[in-house]
Amino acid sequence: MNLSIPAGDAAARAAAIIDSMKSMEGPLLPILHGIQEEFGYVPQDTLPLIASALNLSRAEVHGVMTFYHDYRDHPAGRHVLKLCRAEACQSMGGDRLADRVKELLGIDFHQTTLDGSVTLEPVYCLGLCACSPAAMLDGELHGRLSDESLGELILEARR
């Protein structure tokens, strides 16, 4: 799988995002967000462009990108299922539900199903501690998950 952006139009789109934000105070995170919003991930070919524009090393940009779990270095599936891995969710059966999701989807965290329908990601708090265990499917929060409601989420995501 080629994880770089093609030359031409895509490179121009990335450069436009960088140029529009590079004069902001603390521009690195907004630029990474903008590029991920545009392409669905942060292509490796954009890291030198960002580094050059911000007078940073490529290693510094890569370090920031890999530190934050929300940035992807490869395209996500059509749907993104994020499971809370924080202590409150774990104490309410989150580990068992995570194992069940992995079994149902046939993937592990940070992977995408072979049909491209679902990417599974861990998150370390969705703010639904009182409604744990919790998940987020395509930005929509779901609390008090059970085997049944989890199965429904998986069916919805596989469509």
C-alpha cells in the first residue's frame, strides 16, 4: 500500500493548508489536523513540507504526529470505532468488550477490516465515565455498552 500522496494536485493541496496556517501561533497541530481532514490521514510525504515551512526537523514533526493518537499515517476505514480504554471503562467490562470487538471484526487496535469498513482505535477517555463502558462511532458517543448494543454498533459500522 502506498502511504504517500501523489505529486501534483495533492501536493498543492497540502502546501495550501500549510501556507494558510503557518503564521498562526503554534501552527503544527492545526496543520496536522488540516492535512488529516483533507486526506483522511497525514501522508509521510507531507512531513518534510511541514518541517520546512515551520523551520523544524522532520523528526520533530514525526514525533509530534506519532505522540498524538488521533493522527493517522494511513487511511482509515469508512467508519472509525473508538473504544475507551480508561480505568472506569475497564472496571465496567471494557476489556471483555474490546476482546469481543476484535473478535467480531477480526482486527486489533490501529487496524482496518479487510473490506475497509471499520478502523478500530483505542482512546483513553471519552468523558463518559459514569456511563462506562463507552465507545465512539464516527464521532457519535455510545455509553453503557453491552454485548447486545456493541453487536448493533458493529452491524451499523459494517454496512
